[in-house]
Amino acid sequence: MIFAPFTGKDNHGRPVTFAAGLLSKEIANSFSWLFNQFVKCMGVALKLIVTDQDLGMKVAIEEVLVNTRHRWCMWYVMNKVADKLPKNMLGSEELKKELNACVWSELIEPDAFEETWHAIMERYGLANNDWFSSMFASRRFWVPAFFREFPMSSLIKTTSMSESQNGFFKRYSKSRSNLIQFYMNYNHTLKTQTSNSAKLEYYDSTKVPILKTKLEIEKHASTIYSGSGYNAIQEEIVFACFFLSCATLGVSTNREIEVYNVKDNDSNSWTMTYSIGDDTYFCRCKKFERLDLLCSHIFCVLKYKFVKLIPEKLRGGRWLKSQFVKPIHGVFCDDQEIHLAADEKKIAFKNLYALFIETTQSIEGNIHQINAFASIIEEGKKLLLG
Ligand SMILES: [Zn+2]
């Protein structure tokens, strides 16, 4: 049978297994069943699913996970490049360099990606290559430029997570195990995962991180983020402190918006906008939207403005210490609730609650949308309850 685990990441950036299924065949119907069971058990569908390029899985996702963003693992796609290139180009370091810079960049918009891709294909005579043409046609499934604003957390950051998880499960299982042995080994694997996570929780509550700057904001970051979150944030703070300069580009006439220009030592520049009314920051690099991690450009502006604490809206939810973590998607539930998840009423309620959380989070900064949403709920309440 085929083992199909669902793996996410926790606030330490470590893999967490949410669920797993055993399939008899890797076909669309089996995957549809699996996804349906997952949604039924979890009470809420996934926001994002990262898979290989399996066609059956793609069909099942389109059928069952209609509101889930589907992304192919970049590593699977890029590992095939060497096999697909014409032999006379295999040694071309220039082509590899240009192609990597084009497809891996999270900092270019889709139109810039498309322009650069076409230029590379023309330059190296690959415009009519079937594989490259089909990968371009499917670009929305794998190229980072198309996920610039989508919350990816750390799912696509390092080497293929599925590969490392496969290795993790293999360490605790044997190929000729019967079902009972497999089930016991699987539980043992999950216990190891939980125990690794507990160790990190312990470090977070006892370890005092070493600060690298004298900024109050770094000290504050060390108290609210998990170890991994803080390490990533600290890099950005150090960069903002020693390698970036910030200048005000302008302030709008009605004093609603401040615009900043942030420059690094190589004269690359980024525009950062601060909305005074709702106390929100937006940097065009979109790192915060994508990874829930503040970028060095925003830190540079916070330092320029002498801000000592990370503003509430810039803390995100993904990398906080466990005691500060908020539900990002759906709700937390205790063990008893998990057992009752099969209950149709519970599932419907959880879906409703997740919808409410998702809607309120997405309209948070817009007073008109907040008022409109409140009116809709008020109307609905009157309609239902009289
Ligand atoms: Zn930025």
C-alpha cells in the first residue's frame, strides 16, 4: 500500500504530521477519497498543498480541495532540468545560472518572470522545447513569482520537505511490516516528532538569546518569537542596522501615508509605505505577506522612526512563541473535540468559525468592510433568530 502523510510546519519551522492515509493505488479516485477524509477529520480544508507533479493528485485537488492553492514542489521540477536539456547544453553554466536566477526569485512579479523566461528560451534556442514549453504553461503551479503574496510560511524554503519526511518515516519503518507493526511504528514516529517539539518549547522558555544590536526592538523580538523565528528576524534586524539606509520619500498631503525609500550598500532600493490611520506597513518585497517574517526594509524604517516594540500588526502569527500563537487557519481544538470531529454539526460549526476568522482577518484594516460585514451578520441574525 502507499503511505500518504500530510505534513505541515510548526512555529519552530519543524515538520508536523497532521494525518496520514494508506492508499491501494496512486489514482485520482484514491486521492479524492483521501482529501475528503482529511477535510472531514480536520473540519477545515487546507489553504495550500505542495505536491509533486502527479496528475491523479492534481485532478483530485481540483475536484475536492476547490479553494486550496495547489503548488508543485520546485525541487521536483528543477531536478528534471538536466534530463530535459539538449545534450549540447548540459555543460552551460551560464544557462543554469540565468535559469535559476529567473525561476527561484521571490522578488520579481509575474510579468518580469515571463519576460526573462522568454529571453532565456530565445537566447539558448529552447523556445520550441516541449518540456520547457509545458513547464511555462504550468508556471502558476510552481514559479515563486506567482506566489509572491501567498502565505507560504517556510514550506518552500529549504530542501524538499517531503524528501526529508520520507527519510524520517523510513527510519522508523520496515518494508515488510504488517499493518499492526506499521501502525505502531507510525505512532512511534509521531511521538519522536512531539518530543523534538517539546525540546524546542523548553529551550524557548529557558534560553536567553544573544542580542547582536543595541536596539530595543531586537530585545523585544527575542521575547516574542520562537528560537527559529527569532534567528530569522535577527538576521533582518542586523542587516537593517548595518547595511541599509532609510530616507523619507514623501508624506501624503492629508497625512495618511508616509512613503520611505530603503537603500542597501549596492544601491538596490525598496519602497516602504506606512499607513498612519490603521498603523500598517507595506514593503514591496512582500516578505511579510509571504513568510510572516518582517523584512530588513521595514526594520530599517522602524529604526528610523525610533520604534521600540514590534507593532502588533507586524508580529504575524506563524513564528511567535507557543504561548502567543494564534489560530492562523481554523481553530484549536482539544482531544475530546478531535474525537467528535466526525459529528456533522461540529464540522459545520468549525467551517463556519473558520470562515468567520478568515473573513475578519482579511478585512481587518478596512473600516468600510468591517462595518459592511457587521451589518451582514446583524441582518443574518435577525433573519435566523427573529
Ligand atoms: Zn521588504
